[in-house]
Amino acid sequence: MEGCDSKNGSDSFLDCLLFDLDDTLYSRSTGMAEFCRTNINEFLMQRFGLTVEDASKLRVDLFRTYGSSLAGLRALGYDIDADEYHSFVHGRLPYDLIKPDAELRDVLKRIKKRKLVFTNSDRVHAHKVLHRLNIGDCFEGIICFETLNPNISKSKRPDEYPVILKPSKEAMEIAIAVAKADPLRTLFFDDNVRNVAAGKSIGLQTVLVGKSTKSKEADYAIDSIHDLHAVIPQRWLADTEVNDNTEAVVASDYQSISCKPSESSVSTTTLVRA
């Protein structure tokens, strides 16, 4: 852990916590990320007739340039249905690898501040993960792919509504608007250095999860989400009655804002329309 001095109360002005989902609220050691990469490779192989090597290279290139394979394919003009893509990539994940986390649940329940999940993943996946962790009712809402891209299903061509995801500034601004939060009073947890940097660029207090050393834009770094107590005022964790009957709400009705597509650095020569 590094830079975790808020336990002394210096961050008591905070009133909202935003949590990334995958590899943040559960450990990367579950292997879920690797299964997800394998599923994306298989999607590309089936859709475009690629070898596993070419599919893997394309997945990496699309992620680096556009933030996700889906965003990149649509930006390049391929009419990939978002629901179909998410169903293929997430629908076959071994969710049983994610176990209930009583320790995390207890800490989250004791924090009487607003708490929301902010993920690039689709709503169905987010709900499944939170259900497996048994922490879904710890959050006021879920800001997810559908929140960031409410009009994508209405598009008449792939590039009509560019996919908006972290780490774009547009995604961060949508999240803050949906959460009705003050960025200067919001603590943002994410395992991705680029996402943390994007959060910092709009004024969020930032925590890099899964690392022992801070990145340039991270205010704090923690090895695991179980070290959450080290970056919040200790009085937030004072013994209080824990209410287990709160229902989570999905924040998915935010109207889209415009986003200019990034310039492509991904070659399209390896793709063949199915």
C-alpha cells in the first residue's frame, strides 16, 4: 500500500465512492479476465475466420486503441450487435469462480456514504458478479455499458453512435452526471492505470487497486479491495447497525452525449466480413 493517509480523517469531505467491477471488487486471481480474453478471441475467430494468433493480436490492438474489441470493431465499420457480443463474451464465463465475500460485504455495509459501481461491462454481467460476491445490495446503483451507450441499439450504422467507455473523458463525465456526484468529493477505485488517470483528469480522488505502488495519477494504491479501510476515514467504519434489506438500483436512463471517434491505428486488413 502507498499513500494511504486518509485513515486519519483528511478525506472526511468525501461523500461518494465509485467502484470499478472486474479485477477490482474481486481478485484477478480468479482467472476471470483470462477466460474473458479467450472468449473475445473465439468471437473474433468465429466472426472473421481468424487464427487464434491473429485474433489475440487484434484483440490487444483494439483494446489499446479503442478501450475494447467491441468499440474498435464498431468504429472500424463492423456492425457488431452489442447484446450479441456481450452474450458471447460474458455469457459463457465460469461465474462460479467468484465466491461470496463476507469481509468486503461487512466493510461496504458499514460505510454510510453513497456507493456505486462504475463498469464498462454490460448490466447482466455486472449483476451476476455482484450476486456471486453477495454485495449487490451494498450499492445505490450500477453505471454500466448500457448507461454509457443508451442509443447504440438504435443506430442505423456502426459509427453513428461511437461506443463510450472508460478511460474516455466522456465516460467519466457521464458517470459523474448519473451519480449526481461532485467529482471533488468522490473517491474512485479502479485496477486500470488509464482509468485512474481519466478519473484524476476530471478531479476525482483516485485509488489504484491491485498494486502496491501508486501510478502518477493515483492518490492511493492498495494491494486488494480488502485494504479499502486504509484509504477511508476510520470513523466511517465505526460500529453501526447493518441493514441487509437495501435493494440495488440500476442507473441506465442517462441520455447519451456526443463523442468523437478516435483516429484508428488498427489495421483493417486482417478482418473479413462473416
